[in-house]
Amino acid sequence: MRIASGIFCVIMVAFTVVQFNDPDALLWAIIYGVIAIWCGLAAFRTEILSKDWGSRLLVLSLALASFAVVWYFPKTPGFWHTEVWWETETAREGMGMMVAFIALIVAWLTGRSRNTLR
């Protein structure tokens, strides 16, 4: 699980970097950046997740991400098709939030598998 968290850390950093031409780049860079940090901590500094404040903040981030998945869920039919998400910003945002949510779940599971989260 630590390897998966490390891979998601790299993916989330890449998501953060490619926000430069987005109209709401700062918002998405912060979202993806925070998730990259959680994935990095799960991969390389799991002892931080064993602290009460660390585990609580991670669970809070997971709850916020689950809300964001619902909020940003694409309403465009067939949003998963390349020709749709290539052209439609809201489809890309929704799919990005889904990937971010999965990354946070992996980080949380990494902490759980290392017996660091309660």
C-alpha cells in the first residue's frame, strides 16, 4: 500500500502542476496539493498518521473529498469518453475529484494497514 500511496503522490503532484492554464487553477492546485501531501505522508512518513491530529485531519480530508466528489460529479452524459472530457472542463474536474478521492482512500488504507490509524 505504501507503493500505491507513493504512486498517487506523484500523480497528484502532476495534477497540481498541470493546473497552470485552468481558470480556477489555485483552487484545484490546493486540492490536489493537499492530497499529494497526504499520499506522500502515507508512503514515506506513516508515523505522522499515527498521531491523533494526523489521523483526524486525514479523515476530515476524506470526508471533504467525498462531499466534493458528489458536488463535482460530471453531469455530462458519457463523461468518461475521451471526446467528452477532452472538451468539457466540468467532466475533467469531476473525474479529477474521483481520482483524488481514490488517492485519499489509498492513503487512509495505507495508514490502517500499518496499524497507525484508529
